[in-house]
Amino acid sequence: MPIEVPHLPYVAVAESFKLPPGMNFRGTSGVAFNSKGNIFVIHRGPMSVMEFDPDGHFIRGFGDGLFERAHGLRIDAQDNIWATDVAANLVYKFDGSGRLQMVLGVKGHSGEWHPYGHLRLLHEPNEAVVGPTGDIFVLQGHGKAESRVVKFDGDGNFIKAWGGKGKGPGEFDLPHSLVFDAQGLLHIADRNNARIQVFDADGSYIRESQHPGTPCGLFMGADQHIWLAHGHTGQIMKLDLNGNVVGSMDGAGPGKTSGKYGEAHYIAVSSRDEIFVADTLNWRVQKYVRK
């Protein structure tokens, strides 16, 4: 008999963001927190990156004219903001004030190396994450492009890449989200292969767990459990480090109403134990609080 998964003690609540007059989210693809607990949302509309205080009051927005199709959003330990554009083949690093500090890739170009110099090109980068040693890990390959992990040092110099399109250990079909555990291991949502693969920082394959559907977004909790936003299944789950499901959100699934999803894309948990899930197709960020 199947094992019954415990329900997580949270309830979906109405979206609490106070947007400027006349503004709406469009294609909300990512959500993250900085060290102050402020909430950042990336979406596919004007002011592509927006910052809110912990209660959802609008602080500022930036990024106009930079994005063709905004996708991933992460904030590192120094409050630098890392955003990706899958259409322009770019990764942006902004400082905490929103000033552009680094660009990885070349706009409008994809491939291995730029023909006029030793610049590493990117293929539809999904997410950029800074590891515990300061290296930058980019997951690439959203459409038909080659699915790989590309590793750079903190100055943006290419170190190595691994992966390739496939279903075998260490191969990918749309690596979509990455978190590090306390041992420095990488847990990568391999979306179209319906699994999470685990690697060391040099790309050596360690293990995997199966997650039928489209595992999209990962967030590492302070308790070393992984939160999973499960794409078009609309499921929100909590996993242990071996990928075992230890809890699921009651009532979650496909749909349009509160607690339902068009696509549960990326997820983040605040220091107040509030859960936020970016839904690209319903153009909103779903919030959960403890019952």
C-alpha cells in the first residue's frame, strides 16, 4: 500500500503584495529573500525585479529594458541579486542597491565560446546560484539547448561544465533549480527527467531521487530539508536530503483559485516561516502561513 504523506501545517492566504497603482505582475517566475527579510519577485513585465518589505509593501523596482524573458532569481549571502534571462542567454548580477555588477553570457548569442574572444556563451540559463566557496553555478538549457551545469569562479571566469542532454546519471533534460546542503553538495531539479540529482562541487554524481511530474523549484530550509515546487502538478512538498517526501501542502494542485497552480515554478521560505511560490501561468505569488 502507498505510504500516506503527512500534510504540512500551512494554509494558503490571499496575495499580500501592495503594488504601485496600475501595476500588475506578469509571468511571476521567481521569488527570493535578502538578509533583511525583504521579498524580491522577478516577473515578465515592467520593473522586472521588484522589492517589497516583509509585509508586502512595495519598495522599488528595476530592470526595465534588460530582460527579454526573465526566469530565475537568487540572492547570495552578500545580498547580491542574481537573475537569469532565458531568451537573451544572460545572467545578471546586481548589488543590493540594484546596480548591475556582472553579466555572464553574450546577449543574443549561444554556443560554447564567442567567435571573437574567449567569452563563455550560455544556452538559455535557468538559474545562477553562488556556492559556499563563492563559485557561481549556472543551470542552462531551457528549450532545445544543451542541458548543462556551468561553473565560474567569483570573478566570472569559466572553470568547467558538466552534464549534457540525456537520462543517465549526470545527464540532464532541463536542469531547473539548484540548492546546496550543509556539506556543500548540489541538489539539482532535473525537470524533464522528473528527478533530483545530487553532485559534489566538482560535478561528480552521487545519487538521485525520482519525483514524477516536473520538479521545478528548490529551496533549502534551515533545518536541512528541501522545499519543492512541483511545476504543473501544482504540488508543494518538503523532502529530506535523500529526496524522500516528508510532507505535502494540503489542497495544492492544478487550478486557478487560492492554493492552486498553473505552474508552481520557484519557491522561497522566509525567516518568519512564510512560504512563497511563484506561479508563472497564474501571474501571482502564492503565500502560505502556519495554521
